Amino acid sequence: EGPWVDDVRIGELGLFIGQNILYLFDYGDEWHFRVELEEIRTEGRKPREPKIIEKKGEAPEQYGYYEE
């Protein structure tokens, strides 16, 4: 069993450029995303906000209204 997600920072994982990881976004709905590491910065610059560079299909509403 690995460490809990809130106990690990992504920089501690030993990832390398070009590596793909599977990112589980929502533990209830189990939304999985394949993420590719494109760049590693080690200097002390402020990190930029994450951005979507490619998508496939239409994104579902994250917190939509449900019919009962």
C-alpha cells in the first residue's frame, strides 16, 4: 500500500519528462485522466496555473443537478 495522496507532493514522485501518469480526479465518480509530464522546472520561479492543452469529447458537469 502506497502513501496517502495528501501526504505526497508531485515533485517527490521521481517522475521524468515524457512519463504518463493516471490521475484520479474524483474519488466518488472515479474520473480518470492520463497526464503527460512535459517539463520539469527546478529554479525558484512561481508555478503557473495549470491549463488544458488537449481534450477529447465533451466534459461532463462536475457538480450537476440530479433528477430524483
